[in-house]
Amino acid sequence: MSFSSSRKRALDTSRPIAYRASSARSCAVCVSEKYRVKRSVILEQVRQKPMLISTLLIIQMAS
């Protein structure tokens, strides 16, 4: 699944939270692959700093 479609699904408030969380994890996979960082590192950063996900999404969209 592409970053863009994962992002749209993660932001869709009409979907169940578990579905949105799975899509957000897919976004993390896309970001980790692009920057060659382990997905766990991305997810840990998001857990520690919830606003970081917004920053990651903006960076990914600008690239």
C-alpha cells in the first residue's frame, strides 16, 4: 500500500480505530523504508512524541 493511501485511511475518522492504527503503522513502514530506519524506531518516536507523526507526514508529502 502506498504512503498516500495509508495516510488517507489513517486520517479517515469514519473507520474503526484499529483500522486507522494499522494504516498509521503502514505509514511508518513507508517512512522507515524511505529513510532506512527501523520501523520500531519510528513507532517509538511517535509514541514518545505524538506530534512527531504530523511532522513525518509533512516531510513524506514534501518529498
